[in-house]
Amino acid sequence: RAVYHRLPSSLALLILLVACTMGCIQSIACKPRIRRENIVVYEVSASIDQCPTIIEENSPIVLRYKTPYFRASAGVVMPPVPRNETWVVGWIQACTQMEFYNTYGDIGMSSWELPELREGRVKAISDSDGVSYPWYGNTTETVTLTGPTSKPSRLTVSMNDNFYPSVTWAVPISNSNTPMLTHITRDQSFITWLVAMNSVTKERIVLQTVRWRMRVDIAVDPDMPLGSRASLVGRPYQEQPHILNYQEPIPPNALGRPNANDAQVLMWRPRRGAPLVVIPPK
């Protein structure tokens, strides 16, 4: 036989009042919010192709080199997106350190520089494509979700990056076409973030942080015939990226203009005399 306990009327009234109050709060202020704990990240990968940098000596004007690709990919499950909200999930990348020197014997060297970064005025500079700020790109790099969505959304975002520059055989400020290039050194570091961002409020949730580095070391003998002047020295393969087990905050300069391509300056630094700006920032 069931036994029923009757609540005192005052206690029943209190429970009803609390329930009604909570219902009002939930309906007004506690509409579903997208939080980090409701987002699932799976199958995160970050790698640099296991192949050496390729040197191209096809032009009498410039040497070109093509590094292996850095590649990153992740699967994300986003919770239902509330009405009137739009969320973008994707990759944001910033350069945190750059050394890029082209040596011309004992005459001097040209160097691509990021002045604000080199002088320590900023911690990072955006490596966006220059259009899709703050995102690295807007094709495979991002997915946009517009609410309301009634169920979780499964998506994949991916990106890749490499270097493919040209370096003049001759001294860049000279009118001569005589090959003088003797060495190329490049060492550049990046942070790449997987991020979910509210397009209206700009609220950002960092989901994953990757650090990676690309190094190039090329010796050149300008006296050799075109096609056999340059060779890789040092390590032939790149160190693999590090997927961090903690999330690093995104510095403000990683999110907006200028990007690294627009901020960089080409300097000529002679062995003797004052440095000269060859190509100013855009």
C-alpha cells in the first residue's frame, strides 16, 4: 500500500514560486548558449610533408625554392545554434618569429623583416590571406553555421601553408645582373588556432592550438653555371608541428590588419654603410 506524505502548504507554495521563477529566468535570460564544453573536437591532425625543400634554378634573374606543406585538419561537432546567431569555425594563423636572410658574399645581405615583431612591439602578426580576417582563408579553412539549427552539426575544416619565394641572384639594389648570391637562411615560426567565433558578438572559443616552424638553409656558389649553383644544407626534413594540450590566447595583432605579407619590409644591409629600405610595407 502506497504511503503519501502531504507537503505543508507553505512549502508547496515556495517550491511552486521557485519553479515559476526559474522558468521565467530560463525563458528570458538562459536561452541556449554555445560553450566550450558543448563543442566536440576530434581527429585533429597537424603535419609537415616529409619531403625536402625543392630548389628551382630555371631563371637567370631569380632562384626559387618551394618548401614542403604544413597541413592541419580537424573534425568539429557544434551544438545547435540559437536563432539570430551565426558561428564560424575555422583556422586562424599568426607569425610569431621570422628570420629571412639572403647573403651576397662579403658585400652584404637582403632581409625580409617584420619590424614590429622584430622590435618586440607585438607578439604575433596575422597570417590571414589579406581578405578573410581573422581567418587564414575562406574555402576549406572555415565553415559557417547560421541559426536556428535543431541538431548538432558535424563539420571538417582544413588548411595548408608553404613558402615559394623568389630571391635575386644579383644584389637587389644593383643595376648589375652578375650572380652574387651565396646563402639563403630562413627560420619562421607560427601559431595556428582552431576557433569557433560568434560573427555578431565576436565571442571567440579557442578549440585547439598548434605551433610549427619552417626552416630553410641553402648554400649557393654563384660561379657555377645556372642549374647547379644551389644546394640544401642542414636538415633535409622539417620538425613536425606540436599540437598543444593547452590553449594559448590569441594576441590582438593576430586578428586584423596588417597581415604578414603587407607588413613585411625588404631591407638591404651592406657590410659597410647604412641599411636601405628596398621594398617598404604595403
